[in-house]
Amino acid sequence: MSAIAGITTGLVGFLSSFVIVIAMMQNLGATDGQIASGLLVVCFAIGITTLFLSYTSKAPITIAWSTPGAALIAGA
């Protein structure tokens, strides 16, 4: 059951900010390849951090990016 909750949390956290992060990167002048690479790095960083913190604390911890933070950067 906790796996389903984790997957749901991850998807909602990722997909809610996805469009904003792409717009932010386009506003900064990134190419399509740079946008794809940036999203890949962010996804791996979130995944590794989530696994590390969950393993070391022995508790389910989820890391996600901030939608308001991404919107602030996109608007800047």
C-alpha cells in the first residue's frame, strides 16, 4: 500500500510542476536538449535523495520540487 502512495505522490509532485519548469528553462534560453537533460538530472537527484533519506531514516520520505518556487523563477 505504501508503494502506491509513494508512486502517486511522486507523479503528482512531478507532473504539477513539469510545465512550469519547461517554461522556466525556455525563458532562460535553453534548447530542447538542454531542457531534457536538465529534467533528467532533476529527476535523478530527487530519486537519489528520496532513496537516501528514506534508507537512513527508516521512514518513507518523499522529495519534490516546489511549484511556487518554479513559478517564481519562471517569472523572473
